[in-house]
Amino acid sequence: MLLIKSFFRKSKTKENIKIFVILFSAIILLNVLGDYTKKVTNQYKLSHENFVMFAKNNHEDIIKKYKGVDSYSRAVNLEKGPNNNIIYDAPVRINEYGETEYIQELVDESKLEWGKLIYKDGILAFSSSSCNLNLKENEVVLALIEGFYYQKEYKSNYINHDIQFNFENKEISLIIKDIIEPKAASYVCISDSLYNELIQKEKNYIYNIEFSSHEALEKAKDNWHNLESNDYFIISNIQNELNYEETQKHKMIEKISIALLVINIIATIVFIIITILTIKNLISEEEPDILLLKQIGYNNSKNFINTLKNLLVFDLIVIVLSIIITTIIILLLNLIFSLNIKILNLKYYILIVIFTIIVEFIFTIINITTLENSKID
């Protein structure tokens, strides 16, 4: 205990505690902020995009076993039905660039448009249970982006009105129960009983797949792009970027996340260098004490254990102070900016402590061995 007290009375030890507390706090904060911005970006992307696979063959086993897939649902591919008083084919023309465009002066905004419901070559229909709904056999819920695919002020005109779809040359008449907001692509939800009847006759395999992270989605896109070699097969990643302000905000967060990643890499390299140099100097400062202890009968093993004890107490003080400082800073950031940053991430503390102890262990052995060799010489 006296040796530990003597170690911590030294001004050099106190200075090194300050250095390490600043280093630990800075590296932890950078990593926590990097994780937070990455998480926010990931959640935003996942909540504003659909991943849909159109295939001729059944790839359910591949999807089910793929790491990173949270859930998936198979769609029935419906065709549009006849126009009526609430939905129609909006008039279009071919412009000078050979592109199809709406004839704006003939567009009736009070009606729904078949074109806004169609994705690829049909209308994707999912079971009500996969939509977290409970629908009767004659009911349907449309998923359309408000303000772009339909106008909110006309919504009441569509509810409880009939809409007809076609499937395998059979007309299906349903009543619109509601219109909900999709993540990106338009679709419809039908009753489980109707879905189970139609899915038995569906020739193609269309899956909407939900992933646990955007990275998992990107990897799946790369791994699955050549599952089939035909004109129908396609993996479609649809992103909703209709809300310009919100999209720009999250693009900025993504840029900050990338910047923090670069800063973290640089900070980690600086942290490693400063840690090694500081520990080396810290242990070198102990050489006179080690030599003194040798003279009163302490062997190399005892000196090694005593030095490590001092350093472990040193590490404990640094960790406790770093946790207090980073916790206070994160709480203030959460309070001031209404964030939800995780207060304590033990993963980074554990990694830093393990690295620090390894460096201390190595330099302690080198120091004592060097002193022993110089004594022999």
C-alpha cells in the first residue's frame, strides 16, 4: 500500500492520469457519436426503402437462411381493373425526349391513378397479417404516398368505395377500407383468406424482404444479383426521397457519420502512439524506485508485481474518471439536442483497457529485464 501511495504522490503520475483521462474520454466519445450517427442513418434508410425480389423460381430457403433478414413476405401480382368514379388511367403522352409524361391539364386530382399503384408490371398484394391488419374477405387497404400518389383532402372520397382488380382473368371486387403510408413502393393489403386462395395460383415469386441493417441489404443485393438468368428476375431496391428536407437532413447525418469514421481512424492511431509513449515514459520513471527496492531485497518477480499493481490502480482511476466525464457529456448532448445516444458502451472501454494492460505488461517486462541486464554488465 505504501508503494502505491508513493507512486500516486508523484507529479508525473498525476499528469499522466490527466493525459489518459482526456485520451480515453475523447476516443470513447468519438466512437459513441460515430455509432449513433451510423445507427440513425441506418434506421432512416431502412424506414424509407423497400427491397423487392421478382423471380421465376422459389428462393425462399435462401432468403430464410440469409443472415441479416428480419422478415419477408410473398406478394400476389394483381392487374389493374376497369376505371370507375374513384380510380382511372391518367392521360399520358410521349414528350420530345421519347419519355412518357402526364398531360397535366387533363389530370383529375380528385381520383386515384392506376399508374401510382402499379410497380414493375402489376400491383403487389400482401396478406393483411403481413401488413399488421385484420381485413375481411371483401376489404382492401391501399398503401400510397400521401401528397404524391394521392391528395389527402380527397381520401374520404375513396373509403368504403369499390375497386376492381384482375387476377388470372378473374375480376376481384373489393371495398377500400383505408389508405396507409408505405415506406417507398406502393402496394395493397388483402384479407388472409383471399391471399391464401390467390397465392396458390401465383406463378411468380415476388418477395418483399426486411433487413436488420442497410449493410445487410447491400450485401444481399450483391450476393443475389445472379440467382436467375432471365428477363423477369430483378432485385429492386426502392428508396423514398420525396421529402426533400428530411432526405437532405439525413444525407448530412450520413456525411457526418463518414467524417466521424475518418476522424475515429486518425484518433485511434494517435491514441495508440500516445498511449505507447506515455506508458513507456511512465514505467521508465519507476526505474529509480525499482533499483532502490532491489537493494533492500526485492527480486524481479516482486518488482514486476508491484509495478503492475501500481499501473492497474492507475488504469482503474482513469477508467472511472473517463466514465464519469463521458457520461456527463453524453447526458448533456441528449438533453440539449434531444438525442438518444447510448450513455455507456462497455465494448470500447474493454478494448481500450485490454490494449493498455497489454502495453503496460510488455513495457514492464522490458524495463525490468533491461535493468537486470545492465546490472549484470
